[in-house]
Amino acid sequence: MPPAARIPLALWEREKEHIRALYLDQDKKLDELVKCMAEDHGLYATRAQYIRRLDNWKMRKNHTKEKWEYVDSLVRKRKLEGKESEIIMDGKPISDKKLKKELGRYGQPRSLEQPCSIPPKDALESIIARTPPATERFDDDLVTCATVPWFLFHDTFIPIVISVFEHVGGGNARQSAIAKQTSSLARTLLGEESGASSVARTITEKLPKKPGAYALQTQSSVPDHFIQILCWAVYQSSNNLLSDDQTDNFLQWIIKHGNIQFLQQFTQISDSVTRVLMANLLFSAIRLNSKETVQFLLENGTKPSIIHRISRETVLQLAIKDELSNAEIVRLLLEHGACPNATCVGSTDERSPLCLAMMDLPRKSSIAEMLVLAGADVDVSYSDTKYPGIHKTPLIVAAAQEDAFLTGLLLEKGANPNDFYPGSRSALHAAVRSNRPGSVEALLKAGADANIPYGEGKRPNFNHVFKHFSQDSPYDALYSLLTPIDIAYKNGNSKIVDLLLQANAHADGCLAFVANWDRSAGCMALQDAARRGKRHLVESLLMAGVDVNAPPCHDGGRTALQAAAESGNIDMVQLLLDRGAFVNTPPCSSGGLTALQAAIYSRDLDLIELLMREGGRINAEAARYGGSTCFEAAVSTGDIDLVNTLLALGADINPTCYYPDGREISALTWSISQHNRQLFDLLMSKGARPDLPQDCPTPLFAAIEVGSFDMAVRLIEAGADVNRPSRVGDARLDSYSLQTPLQTAIKQGDKKLINLLIESHADINYSHDGTQFGAALKSAISCKNREAVQLLLSRGAHPGRTASLASVIPDAGSHVDLEIFRMLISHNAEVNPLPWDSPFFQAFTKLQYPAPAMAPQGLRLTPFQTALERGHEELASMLLEAGADFNAPAFWRGGKTALQAAAMSGSFSFVESLVSRGADINAPPAREHGATALQFAAIQGHYNIVVLLLENGADINAPRAAVGGRTALEGAAEHGRLDIVHLLLENDKQEESLGQRCQGAAVFAETYGHFVIAETLRGWKKT
């Protein structure tokens, strides 16, 4: 009989709650469970598969004597602490009647000093003791929620939904239409392809639960699961938990299905939930270019002064910068009071609305005109997005875009015609360049200086600005020295020349003002003119006394001779040599080249021979960063004949050149990275060394990276070190990592190369810093390469030597290969690393990391804490089974206890479990960038976890972390958690200081555009 088909773990997990409900809650027999799941949910599994899965989940109907004895000890312990207990076993609440019966049967007297027995192996995961829901309590410890906006909103919202959607179609047609809308809504918001009812059950767990947990049951033809999904969307939006994409999809769903009536009814609910949702929908309507929706929202009270909660841009900025920007939407916003100059400090885009419109002329000319007429600042400047060093004003842009009407309008509103910025220059330069006599005349009449930038009184300022600009944008510097008439001559526009001469422009243009230039301007002009082949200008500048051997003025710069050589202009090179240019002037330290190095890039043998005759040094050192020797330059051209020529002239075959990212690369490595086998063979035959000390990456690393088995073999035979790591990333920014050849082969998934390196005695336990797995094993785990992990473990890789498994746990949202972690644990990987505050750990980290903040994440969290922080609950359960310590303390910088990590990631079941096992609810936050469990839950918006923690004694006003911390109220306000803010305010017992704390939290809310929360905080009065 063939084996049953394997069912993916994801499918089992998706149906887990259905199985729990049938098997435990409804007490179905196993055969009945198999049948129901197949018929109702399409899960076709065998009886044996169900038995294995139920055992894996610890879903059992009967419990052992040892478990009941452990429950007895838990209840006694909690009773001593003054706590009532509700027992959850395998996810199912135990009734008081059954609990009394079983404890009477198995419970035994114990001393008060030792109330808690040692739990059975799986009890920690399957048994939870918690405080019963506060449905009938009226004491001071009761968590109240009378002012929580969602509960106040919910009861009004449901009838509106029913009244709107009950009128969709009629009879069977209505049911069909609503069913389609429900599926569409679930898919739109969550991308779920499974049934809408299944999605509704999942998201219901995320909605706030009122004490005495209500269950939605309506006597209506509108399905409950449709209402639940709609409720979830509104709740998420009002608490800043719905992304922009989800909000856009939600609004598109409303528009597509003709549900604007729903919005019309919705606006009748005048409360904070409505106001926040409408504000979010306004941003969405602008992104979707829906003028009608924007108009509807504005007319129903949504303010156009709001700012985006993440980017902190204003509504008007968004409307203008959007690719689909609609002039009518901009008009509506201005008519409803949007400020034409409004920006928000700290936003992702601080350019004014007018600047944003000017960046996209002529398409947004009408918008720009509207803004100017509405009172926008016409002299505001901004940086070009492509060239940040170049500044512009609206007038410069209008003139450059040949927009005569907008140019005139800006001048009429007082725009300064003499604003000058190197790079963009002035509005007059722009109008001349565009051959617009009308605009030129208008600018001159408005007072534009015909000799700008050399007019009266401008010399000191010009030289200062030019100096800074030329360092950032050297290749545009020469053009910044030109006057408008220089450009008019070049364009051959006699009419504009006449206009400028009539306005007293100097007929010689910029050359008339050479005496006004400071040294750097003259040198920059000479070097740029030499590069561009401007012979007349070069001769004029030399006659004016500019130094022919002036050093480069900026990183990556050239002397005049180096610039001419790089452009391959042999005539210009000869002119400069005749005027005394030095042939061996060293290159500038970053990106520089000698004249001979520069000439080689031109591949002009005549030019190379000329410079050699003049004494050019063929083995001159390369620039420290981003430079090349002559030989490296020849190699980079890929010209074998040129390479042979240089070798014949005595070029060194083993130099390295410096790249801008801090690497030194040899010619051999370069040939491999370019897949140039002919060049590789030539270099190897001429004696190129396979292991230069400074070569990074090494040739062997490069060969493995390009997947060349033959090159790798040849390099190893020539003596290449198989364990030598190479830097990957930018060394200058310290944003690089070390990687061995074996790691690279594993990441490439190349079995042949992996085996080659292992057989060549690569050290499989090599570690870069001694704190993590051997580098190879870590790479195999991160690549989820089970075969490589198994191979390395079988060859003696030692996972037990690592400080922590945490370093290889995937990020949140990434798939976890549980089988790999089972292999590691079975090979004695350490699940409980030394506590961070132990003397040995402190000494070790001080030795490895002089600055403790540099310690890797794997040292800041235990594996269990990491799994919880990243939401990998199955892995967390596996680690618990393997003996992970759930009471480990938090590392001082960015660390978390297990409870804090679970609260942050939103794992209600683990928070509940850890609380029942006595985890410290009020454990202090990590000193830097930490938070208590309550603070994390409040910041992340996990309402039900906040309630659970408050019910179990969490301190609402626990101090924030010393660095980067927030109190629970501040964190909830800053992140827009509307309902949690109300819940915290309502349950805050320190009323004498609440007002002051509200004002502080309001600042956080205002900073990130949560205006409704800010208003609530500033006006809060406890009733």
C-alpha cells in the first residue's frame, strides 16, 4: 500500500483551530474528526496522520496523574499569592466542576513552603493557569474599558453595516453578491485565498475582547464573517495597524463594489474611530487619484491639515508629488484650507508644495500656478533629487522649462530674478539656454543682472559658493563660470545677445572676469577645460596666470594633464606638456590617476608612448582609494595585447588597486570576476600570485563566487589558502562581513565546490570571531541547505561550541526550517548560553568587542527569546522542550526577557503561558532601547495582551528605558494605538500626575500625526 500523501505543515497550522474545536470543544471521536475535516474543510488526512499531528500539538482529551498533580500545585501556589485560577489544558478551559473532581482525586496535601511540584516534561507547554475573566468583579483590580473607542463604536457600527448590505440584491442574489464581496474583501485585505469564514475566525482573535467576551451573532442575512472582516479593517485602521497598501485596497474595494453608501452612513458616527479612519482614507483617496472620494471626505469634516503617520508629509504634499497627481484634488484641498507652504520638520520630504510641483513641469504647471495664487513662497529653494548638490528656485525652473506664463506670474509675486546657484545657475541663464527671448526680456526688466554671477558686489559670495559646489559637482563647475552671454554666443541667438548687450552685459563674457576668480575657481576651470578639449579657454586661462600644475581640487579630480590624458586628447596633452605640465604628478588619494594611468584607459598607444618618452612611470603607485596602477588599468580594459605590451615594458604583475568600497583587488582576482579565462591563463602563466596578503576578495573566493570549478582547482594547486576569508560589503562604512571560500560555495549551493574545499582540508569549524557557529555551518543554516548542514555535522562541525543558537534564527516573517534546528539540537547545540551578566560572558565580550554595543544580536538574546521576538512559535516550543530557560534576563542593550519578546511579537498564547508559569510581568526594560512587557504590547498595538498583563498586575507607569525608552502611554500615543491609549488612561491609578503625563504623551502623538489621540490626551479628565 503506497504511503499517504504528505500534508504541508502550513496547511495543518491553518486548520489547527478547526481541529481543536471539533476534537476538544465538541468532543468528536477521531473517526468523526477525520470525516468532518475532509467534508467541511477539504483536509484529506489519514487516521495515522491525525494521531501523529494531535500528539505533536499535545491535543489530548485525557490527562495523566502527574499533570493533575502539577495543576494542583499551581493552584495552591497562586492561592498563596492571592490569585484565583482558571486552568487551560491543551488549549481547553477546564470547568470548575471537573477541576474540583480531578484535584479531589489526585491532589495531595503539601507544605506551604513548597507549593509547586516539578512539572512533567510537556506540562510547561500544555498547562496554563490564569486569572479568570473579570466579568462579575467590582474590586479595585478590575480592568475597565468603558471609554475604549472601539467598544463604543462597535455597537453603532454593526446596525449600519447590516442596513447597508441587507439591501444588496434580493434573495439568493443578495447572498451571492455578499458572498462575492466577502471573499473579495478577505483577499483584498489579507491576500488570503482560503474561505472567508476561516479568515474571519483568524482575525477575530486579533480584535479587542470586551470583558465577558461577546460573540458576534446577528439575526440578519448579512453573514457574521463578513461583518467581522469589515470590523477588523476599521479597527486596524483606527489603531494605525493597517498599512498604506491595505488601506488603499480597502478603499478600492469600497469603490469597486459601489459601497460609497457605506461611507456615507459611516460618517454619521461622530467619534474618534470615524475621524481616524476618515483621515487614513483621505490619504488613500489621494494615492488612488479618486477626486470624488476626496471631495466626499473633505465635505464630511476630514481636515486637510493632517500629516501622514509614517512619512510625516502633509496631505497637500502627497497630492502634488504623487505620480497621478490631479490638479482638481489640489484645488479641493486648497479650497478646504490646506496651507500652500505647509511642511513638517522631520518628514521624509521637507520640500514645499510649490517645489514639488516645480519638479514636474510642464505636467504640473497648473498646480504650480494654483499654489502661487494661493500664497506659496515664491523664493523657496530646493535640492535636485538626482543631483543633491544643485539647488533651484521656482523661477529658475520655470525659466528652464520655457514656461513664460509661470515665469511672469512668479516675477509678479516678487520672485528674486538674481538668485544664483552653481549648477542650476540663475533664471536668466535658464531662459537664455532655452532660447526664450520673451522670458529673457521679462527677467531683465525685473532687474536680472546681465553679468550674473559677476555683477557688482557678487564676487566674494560667488567664490565662496563656487568653492563648495565644485567639490561636490566638479564636472558641472566650468559651466557655472559662464555668464548668460557666453551661452547666447554658443546657441547663436543674436536677438538674445542684443538684449543682453543692451542690458550692459560684457561682450567678452566670463573671460572678462577671470581676475575676479579666486585660485580654486581658476584651477577648476583649467582642469575642466582640458578635460573637455576647450583649447581656446585653456590658453586664455594659462595666459591669465592659472597654474598648469595646480593639484586636483576635489576627490576623484585630475590635474589638467591627467584630465587631458584620460580623455585621450593627445593634442591637449602636448599643449600642456609644452607649457610645463609635470608628467608624474601623483594622483589624488581618492579616485585619482597619474597621467600615464589615465592614458591607459584611453587605449591610445601613441598617447601612452608620448607620456613614456616624457618620463611617465609605469609602476607608479595607485591612489589609496579607487585608484589603479598602469597594469591594473590595462587589465580592466580586457585588452590582452595592451596587457602584454605593459608586461613587456616592465609592469608589475602583482599590484592591487583600491576600490571605492575599501577593497584591494589584484589583476588575477579581477580577471576571474570578469569570467575572462584568457586573461586568467595569461596571468597565471606569467607568475601571478594566488594569495597576495592584501588581495580582497581572494582569487579563490572570486573563482567560487563565479562558480568556476576549474579555476578553483588551479588556484588550490598553486597554493591558495582554502580558509582565508574575504570581506563582503563596504569596508569604509564598517558594513561588511567576512566570508570563507567554503561559506561562498555553500551559499551558491555548489555541491562540487563544497566537496572540493572539504577534501582540500577547509576548516569546517572556522569562526571569524569565536562567538558564533563555524562560518560554514552558519551559512548552511541561513541558506536552509539541509544537505549541507547534515554533511558538515557528519564531518565534525560543532554547533555546541557556539555562544547562541540565536544567531541563526531567521528574521520575523521568514520561514523556519524546523528540521535543521532538530538536527542542531540533537548534535548538542546550546539552547541556554551563558547569562549575559555572568563574569565569563562579560570578560569574553569585552575581549571580542571593546564597545559592547557592537556585540552581535546572537549575544543579546537567548535562542528562546529570539524565537519569540521574531514570532516563530513552533521553534520556541521546540526550544522549550529542549530545556530552554524562559526566565533568562534581558541583555542591557536591546535585550528582552521571554515575556517581553512574546508581548512585542503579539504571541498571546505564549504571553498567557509565561504569565501562568510565574514570569516576571514587571521585569525592568533593557537599559538601552528596551521596554517592559506592557510597554512592548502597547507600542505594538496588541490590545488583548495589554489587558491580560494589566489583569495580572502589570505596572502602567513603569519607568521607560534610560535610552530610547517610552512609557506604555507614550509608546501607545506615538504609534497611534487609539484604544490602548484609552485603556491605559482609564486604568491609571496615579491620578495626581496623570495630567502631566498626558501632556508629554500628546507631544509624541502630534509628532507622528495622531491628532485625535493628541486631542484626547490634552483634554483627558477621568470620570
